[in-house]
Amino acid sequence: MTTLTAVMIGGLLVLIALIVIRVQQPAPTLAIPDQITLPSGATAQAFTTTSDWYAVVTTYNQIVIYDRVTSEVIQTIQVNTP
């Protein structure tokens, strides 16, 4: 019974330590490739990439999809929010 209590207390201390370490790390920065040009006045809010294309979500509620090789715009999707 004493061993189980000691193991549980040790596990709880490890979990608390991991949470504290994780919270202290800085938030990741949004790093889009330099060759991508966003629409005039737009700011990137999110970025994702695949093997063929990049997608950038802008402050204009648009998703702009770029070709990964040429960095040309493939498609622009307007997101309508209520």
C-alpha cells in the first residue's frame, strides 16, 4: 500500500513538472515562406503546407492556396461567416 502511494505521488509530481515546463515555452511563430505574397493589406492568421501546395488563412476570411514549386496562387476561397 505504501509503495502504491509513493508511485502515485511521484507520477503526480512528474505530471505537474511537465505541465509547468510546457506552459513556460513560448508560443510558436507563424513562419510563412518569403516567396509568398499575400493579398494587399492582408495578414496571415494560419499557415499549412502539403507536398504540393501551401495554404494561408488571411485576416480577410480568405484561404489562399499557392503552388509549392512556383508560389503562384492556385485558388482563393472566401469563407463566409455569420
